[in-house]
Amino acid sequence: MSIDIKPHAYDPATQPELFEGVLARRVVAFLIDFIILAVPVLLAAMFIFAFGIVTLGLGFALYWLLSPATVIWALLYFGGTLGGPNSATIGMRVMDLEMRTWYGAPAYFVLGAVHAIAFWFTVSFFTPFVLLVAFFNQRRRLLHDILLGTVIINNASRALMLRGSMRGRTG
């Protein structure tokens, strides 16, 4: 039985354009995704409230569905977008980012969903310290990225643009 160990596909020393500015744009992408996730949940909460008033309080019982529905919505969103052809959530696409495995393969549905779960668990248990991990590694990976073997990089078009501007500065 042989084990095929693949090398890291992205080297920050030879490909710095893949990691240039990723952390700051990743924060903005998170905020965009958070808004995208929150709007339908807030609309559902307002609908349940209105339905509760119309049904003289009976509809308020639907609030117990809101928490599980929010978790399912988030898992479907992250799994579907990260597992899609762009390997990026909508916020990541706006910020020209994409997620890849450490050996260069695109993300897939289960990896996207588990990535979201790992993020929320690590942030819940380790609070802001989980975010400090990115400052101590060259690929700017967070704890959940390291645990799952993923890396967030600039997409090809942004990396090409950055590569051209870096050559202009050094050459």
C-alpha cells in the first residue's frame, strides 16, 4: 500500500502574488458573506413575527425552526459556493479570492461545509487568538485552514495583475 504525499502547490517565496493582501480582503469577504447569510434569516424572523400576530400567537411557535434553518442555510451556502466552479463564496468572489486545497485542487461541497463548521468552532473556542495564527505563517492560513488543509489565495486574474505590478517595481 503506497501513500501519495503531495507537495504544497503554492509557495509564498516564489509566488508572492497569490498571498498579497489576502488577509485584509478576507475580512471584507467575511462581512459580505455574513450579510448575505443574515438577510434571509432576518426576513424569516420578520415573517414569523407577522405570522404570529396574524394567528394570535400561534405562529410564534415557528421560531424554534429558525436556529436549525439558519445552520442549514449557512452550510448549504458555504458548501455550494466554495464547492462551486469558482471555489469561492460570493464575498470571496467580490474580493478576488478563492479557496484551494494545499496541493492545489479546487474545493468541493463537503470541504466548503466543513470549512464553515471548523471556522465557527475554532472561533468559538479560541476567540480572537485563532485569527492571530495567520500572522505566524507565510501562507497566511488561519487555524481552520491548517486543520483542513486549505489555503485562501488571490484568484488567477488578480494574481496575474499583481505579478505584473511586482515585476514593474523590481525590474
